[in-house]
Amino acid sequence: MSSRISTLLTVLLLGMGMFCCFAAKTNTVISIRTNFAPQAILSSSELATVINLAKQCGAPDVAEVYTFNNYHPSSFFSIGVKSVEVTRGRKVSFVTVQIDREKWTSRELRRSSDIFKSVGDFWVARGGVTTNVLTTFTVPGGTARVRLSDAVPLPTADRIVEAFATGKIRYTDKIKKEELKGITLSQPIALDRDHQRFAICFSPSQWSIVWVSFTLDTDGVTVVSIDTLVS
């Protein structure tokens, strides 16, 4: 499970929108929402360059541009670009692009990167463009949007999300129950399957994700193990 966590952390947080912790504003010139960390603010011309680069990478209709600490604590910042969301039934899709610049990272990082596209000081590494497809679920108090693996059929996913959201949960020991205390279990962000077990992911804070391995039966779910990563 640890390799799964390290691989998906950046993707999940980009898809969620790490910009949520910063004050939002709308650029009145191009009507694109911007959310910048105080230490990483883009000028109007820099914003235009970033939007142009994102379009070259497959995000033609840009909705949001934000800056964030990719590692915490760190003085390094990255830029995230999110396209306009497209909704088809219960599926919501959008593209996210992670853009870096020497000013907020390092010249060494740029030299060592496998660059996909670049404009001036800004570049996108290969793997920095993600097509996000989320599935919506009705849960108590609202809606959950989940990155759903192809290994989990939608009817099964409905049962799992409903079980966690309504407390149909058993634990192999009391320690695991304590580990999940304080986490909003009605708001998973990803759901996967590995052989006989399932894995569901939660993000209790901006800098952490929790993968819960469990089994499913007619009475609900049984939590088997929990892996937590703090970035």
C-alpha cells in the first residue's frame, strides 16, 4: 500500500485543488479563478504565460490557476492549473497541469527534469498532466466525488461508500477504530481494489492522505489495515 500512497499523493491533491487553503479571487481580465500562496504570486503577464503553457499541454478551457507547496514544510512552490469541469451523468472530468519554475524551485530541478513542454521560466515535466475522472455519490449531508478504479464496479462502489458514510464498519481491533477517529468517512477521495481486498482513501488535511484496506460483505465493511502519509 505504501507505493500506492507515494504514487497518488500529488495526483490526488492536485485533483482536489490544494489551492483551497488560500484566499480566492477572480481575475477580471480573463475571468479565471486564481488562488495564490502569499510567497508565490503570479503577475498578470506570468499568469498569461502559465495559461498558454497549460493550453499547450491539453487544458484548452482553463478554469483555475493556483500555487502551492508541493512538499511541507518547504520553500519550493509549484503551479497548478485546472480545466473547466465536464459532467456526464455521475462522471465529472477535468484536466490538471502541474507547472514548475526555477524561481520557486531550483535550476538543478529543471536540469534533472524530463521536460514535456516549456515556455520561458516555466516548464511541465512528463507526468505533470493528469486527466481526472471522478464519480459522484450521494452521502449524508451532500455529495462525495471519488476517483474510482476500473477494478471496482459502480454498484459495488455504491455499497462501499454507503457503508463508510453510514457507519456500517467493523474493525479487526480497537486501535484501527481509534486511528480513523476524526476523519470524515463520508468523504472518500479514491477507491481501489487489490486482489481480495479493497482500499479507500481519505484526506483529513491538506498535507495528509489515509488509505484504508478493508473487506466487503453483506453487513458492511471490515477494516483490515490503515496507512497514513503526511507530506
